[in-house]
Amino acid sequence: MAAVSLRLGDLVWGKLGRYPPWPGKIVNPPKDLKKPRGKKCFFVKFFGTEDHAWIKVEQLKPYHAHKEEMIKINKGKRFQQAVDAVEEFLRRAKGKDQTSSHNSADDKSRRNSSEERSRPNSGDEKRKLSLSEGKVKKNMGEGKKRVSSGSSERGSKSPLKRAQEQSPRKRGRPPKDEKDLTVPESSTVKGMMAGPMAAFKWQPTASEPVKDADPHFHHFLLSQTEKPAVCYQAITKKLKICEEETGSTSIQAADSTAVNGSITPTDKKIGFLGLGLMGSGIVSNLLKMGHTVTVWNRTAEKCDLFIQEGARLGRTPAEVVSTCDITFACVSDPKAAKDLVLGPSGVLQGIRPGKCYVDMSTVDADTVTELAQVIVSRGGRFLEAPVSGNQQLSNDGMLVILAAGDRGLYEDCSSCFQAMGKTSFFLGEVGNAAKMMLIVNMVQGSFMATIAEGLTLAQVTGQSQQTLLDILNQGQLASIFLDQKCQNILQGNFKPDFYLKYIQKDLRLAIALGDAVNHPTPMAAAANEVYKRAKALDQSDNDMSAVYRAYIH
């Protein structure tokens, strides 16, 4: 979108990432939410959702000038409801202005009428003046006594001023109609969203309970609002460490990409190996937060973009580790993780006492334990830190990080984890994070296969797939994941956000984990077979939602 001249209160179309333009309003951000450094941007609240975000000015267009254009390119039901919400907002704002204007005219008329009634004729006026002069002369002595006995300040004020001060209306408070409409009040929004838009609300204020929160379109969301007392607490960016009964520790931070500037980057030199779907977003956020980063990737061309953003280039993994204090790695599978450490010019050749290595790959516990042993044997420090999320969450700095190993290294990585994720958990000894990550992805992969199965069953039985999605989105299963993956299927868009081949790999490793402890995993095993079928249909490099195609062939 082209850059435009905008100001606070304007209605706009905002574009964020790969999502379609959406109607919103430029408002004041919460006090705790700092403006991103760099390009000019505005804080936008989106209609028809609970979402709000900093949007770059070149990604904004005036609402009215581009309304017809946007309506033509987006026909979705929720999009239309958002547009309806804007029009209702405009209608109510116009009605309020007319009411205010009408009330002002009525007030003026009443004042004029009152003055006419109170204006005496010439004879009456003369008689009243004569009587008044007599009363004033008679009471002058008493008046002087009262003034001298009271405070000099009170006595100096005219009866008119004293009457004004005793008025029940508080001084300085504007009339009700003069309130700033920049951020809608909860009562206004409740009225605005009555009727067919009742399910779509603005972000509530901290004092207003969250009720019937709409699950749709949370991909812009910067703070979770399930707890009404802390609506904006999640975006303060302060480090929060909470010990749980299980002994795990969680370091929590909100969307660091959007809340740019409130992280104090570590002064340690950071290295990063692997610039795939997840690694690219992680490195971008580390750079945005001011970290000094040296990058390496097996395909060197992928480094070029990050060099332009300020990263340094490492020629080999060994060189990166030897020149950096903490080196992160994020690669595809156990074999790639081992090759990176143990192969020619690998990580192990650059390790010496005090050097730190953090493996963020999703692998099995045996692999990560083996890597930890060889790193520590050379005097290095080791932490495993696989991440839960997808490409979009990686780009947004909203990953969930599961860490285990060297506790001190975990704490040394705090600014890095805040830059790349919204939450990180410390789970104890090496291997625990790998096991937990496989369990998380096992649940996610099995759920995705079930979604695909439900959509295909709806189709073959003559039911609307869109209606099924709408029903699920209004029920207990509603989630960002459900909505995004179903939209992928309905639109036939399987651009990878999480590679199908990698979720199948994680299912396979999770099943092996169950076998190792003699625990049944029949659901994961069934889902794994469906993904294997999808891989046989050349869906490996598509998004995991392409498992849908295994059901229609």
C-alpha cells in the first residue's frame, strides 16, 4: 500500500503480513505499549475483531477512499461483518453529532425564552429598582459587618461567583457530548455491536470483564484478554519469572516485534545457524531488538537479506561458534542436528571453555542428550530450546520456547527469548524439552488430521464445509490454529507455514517415545499413516494442512 497522510481518529484499511486488508481506526495505544523504532507507524484497532497492532504507514489506506476497492477483493463473511461494524459506528457517530447540534439549538432557544420572560417592562423595572436601592441602603451596615467577620477571600468574591462555585456540576468536567471519541468507551461499543455484530467486540478496558470473546482473527492479537484484570498486562515486556510446583520456570513476554524498543539486548555476541521458516523470523527479531548477530546457512544466499539488515556472515558453523558467545541453531531433524555439530567445520570444532550452544531444533531426547554430552566434554555450555509455533508466529516474535539443560545459560538467553517468543519455559535436565515438544506436536498433528477428516466427511455427505468451520469457530474448539488451517483448505492454499514433512517426522518420533516407555499412542499412529499417505502424494513441502489431500485421493 502507498504511504498516505493520516492522523489519530482516522478510519483506515490496515494490512498486516499475509492477511487481507481489514477496516480499523487509528487510536492512542496503551501507555505501556511503546512505538516501534524505524519506519513510521500507527496503532490501529480493527473492527469486527478483538485485534489491535502497530501498522506501518505504507500498509494503511483511508477507509472511505478505498472502501469499494477493498469490498471487491474480499468477500468473506467476517470481513463483511467488520465493514458493517464500521458503517454502524459511522451511523451512530453521525446520529450523536446531530443530537448534540439539536440539543445546542434547544438550549439556546430555552435561554432566549427565559430571558424574554424575565425581562420586566419599564414601569415594573423602575419600581423594582427603587425598592432594591432602599433595601441595599438599609442593609449596608449589616453587610459590612459580615464581610469583616468572614475571610477576606470569601468576602472579595461576588455573589455570582460564589453561586457558580456552589453549583452541583463539577468544574472542569466537559459535557457528556464533548468526550474524546478516539478510543470507544465500553458502553459505546456495547451499543455499537448490538444485534448481528454482537459477537464482535473491541478490546475491553481493564475494568470491563471480557465476555463472549470472539475467537476469530486473533492473528493480530498482541495481548491475551481471557483475564479481565490484566488486559494490557501481557504487553509490558518486563521479565516475569514464575516458579511452578513442577519446578519448571516460565519467562514471559509479549509480541516483541510489535512492542519494539522495550527489550534491553544482551551485550553478548549471538550466532545463529539455520535460516529456514522458523530461523529466518527468529534472526529478524533478534536484529530488530538490537542484538549483534552472526549468521550461517547451508544455502549461503539465504544470508544475504540478514546481512543487509545488519547481521554478520559466518563462513562455517565452527567459525560462528568460535567468534560468538552464544550460538543458536535451528535445523530440520536429528540427522541435520548431528551433522551440524559433528560434521566437517561443525560446531564442535569451534567449541572451547565458556562457549555456549543452544539447539532449537525439534529432535528426540537421545539426539539432544548426545549433543549435550559432546559440547560439555569440550568445556562448552549447552541448552536445548525447541520452539512451538509456525512461520507467522516466528515472524511476529510470538513463539513458545521450551528449554532444558544449563539453567544459567537459560537466564543468559533471556533477552533473546523475549525477542523471539512470547513465553519460554525451563523444564529441567536435557531431554525434557525434546520430549515435551514432541508431545505438543503430536497433539497438534493429530488434531490437524482430524480437522481434515471432518471437512472431507462434510463434503461427501453434502454438508457445507464453510458452515462446519463457522460452527467450530463458535464452539469450544475455536482457535487461531483451527481457523487458519481450515481457511487454507477451503482456499486451496497450502503455502508452507509448517512443513507437512516435519509434522510427520515429529509424529514418528513421538510414537517412538511412547514405544520406549511402553505407552500406547494409537491416535498419533493413525494420524501418522495419513501424513505418510499425503507425503506419497507429493505434499511433503506443502503446509501440514495439505494432509487434507490424503482424504480426497
